[in-house]
Amino acid sequence: MTDTTEFEAAAFRRLLRHLNVERSDVQNIDLMILAGFCRNCLSDWYREAAGAAGQPIGKDEARERIYGMPFAEWKAKHQKEATPDQLAAFAEAQRRHG
């Protein structure tokens, strides 16, 4: 019998590498518009899973684990100001799926 947890963990690590190394240009707002989640959502889900397992961690620690660096450092290196078009698309996505 195979251990799907190991495969899921490997897929998750690959997702993080893809988002944070290979496609650091993709902004969180674009992820939210297209997929309804972003890196911050992943960090919230990570924090919730840790808490459910009896190992609570803080928001900053969870974000650092997802981003691979402190969130402030990520923002300074990669995050751009949202454009008016992005903000309008985000509002529309929230209206449709909210």
C-alpha cells in the first residue's frame, strides 16, 4: 500500500516551488481572481492544519513557511501595487463567487 500523504506532501512542496521560485511574478491578486486562493490562503490553511494537529503556529510563521522567507521580504522583492484592472477583476470575482 502506498502512502498518499508522502505524495501529497511532495506535490505541495512542488506547488510552493512553482509559486515562489519559478513563478514569483504571479501576483496574489491574480491567483485570487483566477483560482479563488493565493499564497496567503495557503498559509492560513497551513496554520489551521497545524492547530488541528495540536501544534499551533502564528500567522507570520505560517506565511514564512509558505513564502520561504518572511512575508515583508517577499512583498519587497515580488509584490507589485495592484492595478485598477486587477482591482476591478478581483471585485467582480468576489461578487460572482463570494
